Amino acid sequence: MGFIQCGKAEYSTYFFVASIVMFLSTLCCLTAFASPYWTKRYLDTPIDFQNIGLWELCLYKYRHYKDDLQIPYTGCFWFWTNEMYRFRDWIIPPWFKWVQAFATLAFILTIATISSLAIAVFSTFRWQWKYQLIWCIVSFVIFAFELIAIIIYGIYSQDRLWMPRPEFNYLSYSYWFEFAALVLALTACALFGADMNFLRAPYAGTASEKHLNDEFHHSPTNGSHMQLTSGRNRRPQSEL
């Protein structure tokens, strides 16, 4: 364990590396959250469906079997546009809503974490182990939420009732950015935990010494207290 000097500021190596890893996790999480490429259609296959993300769907002359008008849809559509109201129940089944929910919670916590780390870079509370513990816990929660999101999506994205001809589709880069984000969040969690143990070490040593002193009823002032007591009870030589 060492220290990194940046100008006049000094950072522990664990904190410095964890902050960089968390920043990379934030970039991956933001890319996965905003880009519409969780699932994509293979080339040289029917292109009526092109790609889909958490909030957007791209089609090319697509006609949905539930549409009475059989209107062909071409372009990228946000899920809550007027054009998509007929297909909203199809596009957003219950399992997909859970994916959106966990991905959104992970994104919010990621933004909150990286914002607090940006403040900590210019503050001294980064040396307090309690804040390292908070970052460690939040990073693990982010990892858990992102893991749940990609597991649910990875299983149900091949459902034929959701997306027609899933054999022509594959999990695209947005999905794997989410996977990279959770790996980086778990790495940051481990680094924050290591930094917490490093910062707690002096306090743990002091507490153990105090515990040993209490066990043996030892106090550093006992000797002086005995001297003062014996001196007070001693009779002056003039009275002897």
C-alpha cells in the first residue's frame, strides 16, 4: 500500500485506483443506459427488426401482427411515442420493466457515487474509513443491480413471444457495456474495502491495546497516584 502525489494533494493508492475504476464503470453504465443496442439483428437476415435498447426500438418496414392497420414502421422510436402505443405492452413486458428498473437504480447510484468521489478528490474526508465503507457498500449494490438486469435480459431476450425470430438476433455492445460496468463496480468495491481496512488499522491497534489494558486493570497513572497517596499520609519530620 502506497501513496500517490498529485501536485500538493496526496491520495492512497487504493482510493486513487478505485476512483479511476469507478469512473470507467460510470462511462460503461451511461453507454449501456442510453444506447439502443442491447439486442441487434445479424447482417444478411430479415431487417424488419434492427435493434433495441432500454428505451428505444429501431425498425425497418416492420408490420406487427397485433396492428389491425398493418402500417409499416421505419425508423427509431422511443417507447412512449404515439406511434408505439399499440405495441407498448409487447415491447415492454413485465420482465423488461424489471430490467429497466434495476438498470435505472444502478445508473442513479453510479452517478451519485462518482459525484461524491469527485468531491472527495478535493476534500480530506477521503481519509476517513467510514466513507470508504459507504462507497464499498454502494459499489456492491450497483454490481448487484446490474447483475440482476443482465441476467434477466440475457434469459428472456430469446423469448419468441417478445421478439420475433430471436435466432437472428444477438446481444450487442450495449449489453456488454452493462456487463463491463458491473465488473468494474465490483473491482471498485474490493479496492474501497482494501482502503477501508488500511485506514482502520491504526484505530484497530489502539482499540486492541485499550482492551488489553482493561483486562489487566492497568492504568498508566497508577504509579503517580500511589506516590501522591503515600506522600499525603506521611507525617512531617517535625512531629516525630
